[in-house]
Amino acid sequence: MVHLCLQAAKELSKSGVEVEVVDPRTLVPLDEETILSSVAKTGRVVVVYEGHKRGGVGAEIAALVAEKGFQYLKAPILRVAAEDVPIPFSPVLEKAVLPDVERIIQAVEKVLGA
């Protein structure tokens, strides 16, 4: 998802919105310091991941931010993830279920109050 996030950041920069993309790479060990430093700097979080929204990796990262970085938040944490349905075999249907650049941009605009 990092490539999609970077594309979204590039698109958003055209309208004057600067986005910080953090790619933690692993859950264990999880680079909590980098994540929380970004939250403290920006005050906003959009977690993007390819897994299902419920019980996914992004839920764990959102929980970390809620537990250890809540005081920095200026807006609710938003997650952009796969829909909570089985991932389809068809590439066309799979594309409809997984996150894309447009959904990422919409989530960033929402946390910014745009």
C-alpha cells in the first residue's frame, strides 16, 4: 500500500496538502517511536492497509495511536482497508474491494476537515 499512499500524497501536494507517509514494514518489532512522532507532528492519522478492516494490522496501529498518542490527535483516526468481504478472484472485483488512491485521498481530506 505504500506505493498507493505515495501516489495519493503526490496528488494531494498539487492542492497544497502535505502528507507524511510512514511505512513501519513490520509489526514485530513495531517502530512505535516513528509512528507516534508522526502523530505528534501532524495531529492526524490515516492507516492504510490491504487486509480486512476488522481485526487487521491497521486496527493494531490505530490502537497504538489511541493508547499512546491520543493527546496529539486533532481528528479521529481513519482506516482505509479492504472491505469486510472475501477477496474476490476476479481482478476487476478485487480492485473494487481493495484500497485505492481515491479512497486514500478521500480519507485524508476527511481528517483534514475538507
